[in-house]
Amino acid sequence: VNGVELYDLSNDPSQTKNIIQNNPKKVTELKQGYEHWWKVCELEQADDETPLHLGSWDTTLRTHDMRNDSGDTVYDQGQVRSGKACFGWWEVLVKESGVYHFELRRWPEEASHFIRDGIDKKHNDVQYREDDVSPHAKHIYCGGKALDINTATLMISGMKRWYKQVTDDDKGVTFQIPMKEGRFQVRAHFSTNGHATKGKVQFFSAPYYVYVRRVEVVTADDASDVSWVHVKRTDSLERNKE
């Protein structure tokens, strides 16, 4: 567990006795087995660009599903909370032509945090058993770094790119894009706009969560016309109203 704990589940199913110090051979064996499994997964699957399907159902694009040349993604809540940078693209297959609603969020929808906000480590935002979590893993469950984000950008292959300002009161930024059936690459990121940094743009990361759903059926011809794209901020509420 996290490279520092080992338990004998047959005799200690509650995982109360850490036996890692007394079993170095078993630790080495398990680590080698894991590395072998991971190499097999990388060789057989990492280069397969299997698209995520978009249609009349809800789809969540997570940075764990993102493609990039380095193979480095954000895949756990500790990385999300620390604001780890992650850039790349999502391979998507639009199964049904229509207007698609893209919502870019830093935090998961159910957390209901504002995009720019951090989370105080002294106040747990999720419930978990502290006595059941390794000290090395507590960063996964509490705290969060504030990011000075003020711009959200969405890019879809073969189309223009769209920008929207992010304020302190935004939980998500939405774009409504007409799309026709076919394969696309979707990219998005949060950044500064350069005004506050003397013209230098700071890129923070791709949104860790992009919620996508089709909201309107249109013809293939209409889906090719992106001149009327609707962009807005969502969940933009006064803090004192929450």
C-alpha cells in the first residue's frame, strides 16, 4: 500500500499490522509483478487511440483519459488537489450530430467548489476514516491548492478555439458547440489571460473534468456551422447566496 505498507489479508483482513519490514522478498516480488503488469498494459493499450463516444447520454472526459506525447496524466484526487499540470487531448467519436454542451471544471461536479478556490486542510471537504488512511495518502482526501485561473479555453479539431473569462464565482464554464458525426480531438485548458502578468500567459492545466452531453438535435449541415456558438459561465452565483 503506497509503497510503505504490507498486510497479510488471510490472517489480518482488517489490515491492522504492517508487516512490510519483515518481508522484503515479498515486497520485491509484488513490486516486480506490478511493473511487469504495467509494461504489458502500456505496450498493448497505451498507443491505442480508442475514442470516447459522445451522443444523447452524459459523458465525462477526465484527465485520466487524456492522450499526450509524454504519457503523463492526472489520475488521482491528490494530483487534482495539488493543481498538477496536465495537457493533451481527448479522442472522441460523435455518434449523433447535434449541439453539444461542454462544461469545463477543475473540481468534480458533486464537490461544488469554485474553479479558482483552494480547500483548507483543516476542514475536510469529504468524509473518510482518518484512522484507515496512511499518513502518506492523506493529501488525496483533504486540502487543495488555489489557482489564479481567469481564462478557460476549448479547442476542437477542425474548428476554431473558444475562450471565456473565469471569475471567483464560477464553478464551471460551458460552451455549446454544433458538431457533426465523426472523430475529433478535444483540447481544453485553464490559464491566465496575460493582462495581469505583463503579457505572459500562464497555463495551469487542462480541466480535470469536462462534462459533455448533446442538448439539441441538428442536421449535419447545421452542425458544420459554428458561427453561432453559445458560450457562458455556469453556476456563477454570489458567494453569500450559497
